Amino acid sequence: MVKYVRNIPLWIITLVIISIQYSALANDKYVLTENPRIQYTINENWKFYPNGIAFGQRGEYRGFRDRIADLWESVSLPHTWNDADPFDDVASYRRGISWYRKDLALDERLKGKRLFLYFEGVNQKADVYVNGAFAGNHKGGYTGFAMDITEFVRFDGEDSKNLVAVQVDNSHDNMIPPLSVGYALYGGIYRDVWLIATDPLHVQVLDHGAPGVYVSTPRVSKDFAVVEIKGSVVNDSGEDRKARLLFTIVDASGITVLRKSISIDVPARGEKDFNISGLEVKLPHLWSPDDPYLYKVITEIRMDGRIIDRVSNPLGFRWFAFDANRGFMLNGEKLQIRGTNRHQDIKGLGHALPNSQHVTDLLWIKKMGANFVRLAHYPQDPVVLETADRLGLLVWQEIPLVNYITVSDEFLQNSQNMLREMIRQHYNHPCVIMWGSMNEIFLWDQHANRSKTIDDPEYISEVRQYVFCLDSLIRVEDPYRYTTMAMHGSKDYDKAGIPEIPRVLAHNVYFGWYSGKFEQLGAWLDKQHGQNPGKVLFISEYGAGGDTRLNGCHPERFDFTGNWQRLYHESYIRQINRRPYLGGTAIWNQFDFSQPFTGGSIQHLNQKGMQTWDRKPKDVYYLYKANWNPEPVIYIASHDWTRRFGFEDPDKEPGLQFVQSVDVYSNLETIELFCNGVSLGRKKPDEIKKASWRVPFAAGDNLIEARGDVNGKIYCDLLTIHMKTLPHDLKNTQAPVDEIAINVGYNAEFVDLSGFMWLPDQAYQPGSYGFIGGAPEMLNKDLIAVHSGDRTPLYNYYLNDLAGYRVDVPDGDYRVELFFLEPEELGAGERVFTVLINGQPVWRNLDLAETYGFVKAVSRCFSVSVTANKGLNIAFEKITGEPVLCGMRVIKR
């Protein structure tokens, strides 16, 4: 028998052994035993005090706890103190110091363990005290950090309670990014806090808040994958320890596919690094957006047959590459990156979201059909990355280095530390394909002034050095992913030579919103591609604001109508689809988000979202769903415009009085549209999945139905649209008008929270309403209309230098309400005018600046009698400057 075996070639014996081993592993279900590492959240029963008094670290605090109990609010984490104040009329929000404290009960069974506090996120500086002793601090509001508290806790008190106090400071600090942002810098402990208890011999906990084990896949193919596992083991005991490290890779079913063990000697009070390379997994199940298959890497420390510590990390097998001409390749095949951006805040909670809301947000993104999300402009909650892994969303993650830098070693060191923390904490997530270092870094100059161009060559050179430094650090920390940064439309980037540095050249582009026309995008992209032929080109932001309360038949740039937002995105999709060289694109933004100090139709809010701040999808969301989601979609793009307006036209037939467009987004082959049961014909959606009809509305409610089928199964969308009508001649007693409200200076219909419609403005036409003289102007987008409430859109636009306004109502008694605002920083006496109604002065020498102040919303009511069939004639008599008017409401009494 022995002789026979010896005659068998060695390679056959090896193959048989490997096959037997793999067969055994393939049927080896990993059995999960109790983990000696204990970790649980401690989010409940905290106390909060919104002042900078140093209660937390005072040793005598326990003695006077009861005397100050009323000063502390009971809260649970996540928590922020800024959930409301960035959105009121006050021109600031609270940035400063607050305190949190908690009585932490420790079970006697934790004696002998190493104890750590792990904070997932505290904005933006945290000083931690335990039982009056300083445990450590952390700078940066968007990455996690751990602190060893073993030496500060005690088990001899009542229920072994220990006082944990955290001083949190979200005030501006010139040495900590971000310095300037277009979003609220909420303060607080706004993510989960964990207690972690380990054996003295454990996988490293204190490596920049990272999991202590780093899993790489330096080579992946359909046939095999190579896995590399690195990390560190810490020995906090007073004796040298000899142990075994066991690494187990299990598939999604829990079946073991690979095991590897090594011996390790860790000195007392020391640590030992490990690096396992060359592990091969045959025929890996690849991870992709369509099939986000996940393995796990389980790392165990074993001594004397016992498990001393265990950690688990995700593993996804995929390989990817960007190409300057072909775009993005995943697992050897072209994949068009269809993405969006995400801010983490939500109405009512600020950024203190529960994990369930983070998951829901990413589900919304996935259901829209996106396969990519840029986490702007900061690292986000760990559950976001976990969910992206599970759902199959590719991720770009970046640090909050936004708008400008402070030229100093300390600022650079803080930026580098944020970068290390972000990369190490999220290194193991297969969803991540890019790390970002900066966003629009030349938007402001070094003196914190917004600037179109930077004139200081020394500062430009310093910024370039920072870009190079941070980009190089990313490459050192993670050689397997791409580096990037987002730039805006400034020539300073080219002047500084910055496009040469990151591997992916990303641009934030807003043709048709902040300037220009959206049709300019394609030519601009082609020019950039030609000037940088070897560079991957990526659109990191594009978008336009949309307010679901504002719509109209004649949308214009910067009017915040849903119509303009849809036209913008329709044009961008067309142009993007025709450029296969693009590395990818990301909409700005998935959700409306807080932006203190900005105006617009909803103040303190960036409204470029596909969904509102409270996550209601806008009509534009379904444009992308029809284009990106393969499931059948049919959607009437007027759910945000169910109240429309039209004038009766005596020259048109009754059935053609109110003809307006209705669009449908659908990926079905053909769509048939019905209005009040009558078919308007079938149409095939165009290249962006859009079909349009001219619909003859009747006055009042109209039932609109869009219908199509897939393999005989009917899909439809139903919507009731109410048509509000006005007679061409307001004096027509056959169709009396009891009330007219006009959004003066604005082209859009505005429906307020009460459901009342404010009509779009127009030049005066006899028999109707409109302005005489003057020009519509937009309030500066960065100005806040103070005390304007839900009627902010009335003050977003105004008529300047108007001579009069006419409303040709019939004779009778009326209540006339006029709305004003001083749109410029004028002094007393610089704009003064008198308001006359039907020749009678009703408001003499109105000086908005002197009486009310800059951008203060003002309204006043007047009782007026209209006689002799003259209608309502409002005149504005100049004294100095130019008269203004923002809105008008006329009610018959």
C-alpha cells in the first residue's frame, strides 16, 4: 500500500488533499458561540445641560447633584440641541458648549475586563470625564472614537454606578474642518454610544476608532480571489501572552469557505501586529449593485481552547476600475454609475437620526434606481455603510474640508487625522470605491470671504500642497481605492495644477441654476474631456431647487418651481446619457437639507432634493425611477401640482378653455392618458422615459389616468387635478369672483399651507388684473425674509419701481391686503412712497427701511369701496427711490 502511494505523482496527492479539505469546509457551518467581547449601546437616560459651566469634571459634583437636578434635561441619544434653532428668523444658531452626563451602571461580571467607551459621532469637539477624571478628547464631528476608561471606573458604589460626563462644543474653530459649510453644524452626541468590554488580550480597539482588523482583496476574478488580513492584538495584562489567531471566512449562509490560524506572542502591556496574505477563495460569489453578496471575516483570539476575543468584519469580492474613455468598470463589465448625494439631517431631528432612519434613507435611494451615493460632505453613521454594503450602493466618502482652509500645521494635522479615521473605520466595506479629500476648496478665500477668484498666489500654492498631502495620505492608507475631490466652476483649480493630483476629476456643475442654461452642460463636459484626456471625469453634483408648493406653465431659472426642477433634470439626463466617457454622476441632492442663512422660497433650506426634508418624493424623483429602476414605473408628473390655474377665454370652445400640458414618466412601452374618462391617445415615452399630452381641463376637479401594460398586466396611475379658473372679465357678474390673491412679481402659482392658491403675476390687461410699470426682481438668495412664515414665496420675488396695480373687480366693498418688504440695505429716507387706492392716500410716506428694517415682512389691510365701475386702482407715488410690492389679496366683503 505504501509503495502504491509513493508511485502516485505529488501533484495528484496535493489536488486530492485540497479537494477533500475544500469539500469539508464547504459543508462546515460556522457555529457562533457566545462572544467574550461584550458590547452594547448606552443611549438611554442621559442628562443634558445647554451651557458651558464645567459641571462634568468637578469632583464635588456628586454632592450637589440633587441641588441642580432641575437644570438638566433628560434625553436619550442620538441627540442634538440644534434641531430647531437654525430655522427660525434669528440670524444665527447656537454654536457653543453643552454638557451630557450619565450614571453608568457596571455589572460585577465586568470586573477584570478592559472597558471602553465608543462614540460613533460627537459634533464637533468632545472632552470625556469618568468619575471626575479626564479620560480623553476628540476633534472632528463625523468620525467615531474610542476611549479606555478601565482605570477610572469603580465597582464599589451603589449598583456600581459611574458618572460619565461629556463636554461637547460645536463652536467655530479655525483649526478644525469644516470652516464654512452650506449645511447646519448641529451640536451634540448625535450618534450611538457603546460600552465595549474585552479580555485584557484583545483585538485593538484604539486604532483611530477602527475595528482593529483590515481586510483587503488585492486580486479578484471570477475564478478566485486573494484575501489579505491585517491588524493588531493588544495585551493589557502584566504577563506575556501566547495565543492563536483563527481567521474564518464564511459565506452569506454561514458556511465556512476558508480557515487560517497562526500563533502569536504578545508582550505584557504591549501589542503585536499581524499580516496574513495570500489566502485564496475559489469561485467567489461577486459583490455588485445587482447582487450585493457578502461574506464575513471572523477573527478570534484563542488560548487553551477558549475564545478570548472575537470580531467580525464584512467582505465583498469585487474588482473595479475607472477609465478616462470608457467610464467605470465593475467585475470586468461596464457599469454606468447613476448616483446621488446624501446629507444626514431630517426635519424635526436635525442630524440626530435613529439607525432605522438611516436605513430608510438608503432604501429610498435604492428604490429610485441609483447604484451610487456620495456621502456629502462628511463621513456618515456606521449603519449607512453597512446598509450600502447590503443594498449594493457604491459609495464615495469624504472628510468635511469645505470651501477654504486655514494655513497651519495644526489644521493640516486635524485634516489628516480625520482622513485616517474615516478610511480605517470604513476600510472593510466593499461599497466604498472612492475617498474624497475636499469640496469646492476655492469657493471662499483665505479670509473667509466668498470669492469668484483667489488673488493670492501664496494661498493657492498652500491649497495645492494640502491637496497633494491629503491625496497622498489616502493612497498610503488605502492603495486599492481611488482618490478624488470635488471642484466648482473656478479657474483657480487649473491655475494651481490641482487636476493633476486626484485619480478621479470631479466637478460640481449647475448650468441652468446658478448661471447659464442647462443645455450648456454637454459642450462644457466635452471641453473638459478634451483638455484632460487621461483623466477620469465625474459629475459630483448637479441640481436645481424645487418647492412642491410652487408650479406654473412658464417656469424660469431660480423660480423654485417643480416644473423648472424637472426640466433641468430632464435635460441633464439626456446630455449625460450621450457621454459614455463619464466616470459617473451624482444628483445634488437626494433630500432637501438644512442650509442656515440662505433664502429662497423656503428659508434655511436647500431645496434641490429629489425628496422633501421630511422624505416625501417630489415629481422629479419618478423621472429617475423611470430611467434607472428596471421595475415597471408609470407616474403622472403632477402629484405636486394638483391645483392649477387658468383664465377663461371667450374666443375658445367650452371644451378647450383650459388646455395645459401633462407629463408622464414611464419605462413601459406605450402609455395611454385619460382625462375625465376620455382617451387622449397612446404615446411612446422618449429617450428619457417621458411622454407629454395637451390636456383639456374642465373647471373644478379632473380625473387624470395614465395606463399601460407589461405582458398583459395593467399598470396605472390616477390623479385628481383641480383647475381654478378666473373669467377673462373680472366684472362679469355671471361668474362672480369673491377673492383674488396675487403672488406679485412671481411667475408661479403658490399654494400655501392652508391650501389657498396665490396666482402668478402678469402685466395689466383691461378687465383682468396686473401691474402697471415696474419690473419683477428676485430677492437675493442669501437674504432671509423675516417673520414671513409659510408665505415666504410672496417675498421671494417683488415688483420694483411700479407705478400702479389694477384689479378690475365689480362694484362693492372689499378688503385689500398688501404685502411689502425692503429688499435692499437702505437707510432712512432712501425709499419713500405713498400708496393710494382709487385716488385716496391710504399709507403716506411709507419708509420700509426706517419703520420696519431690512428684509422684514410687512402687510397691512385696507377697507375699500369700488364704485362707478372703476375697479380697484392702486397707485404708488414716488417720493424718493423706487416703490416695491410683494403681494396682494383682495376679498369681497
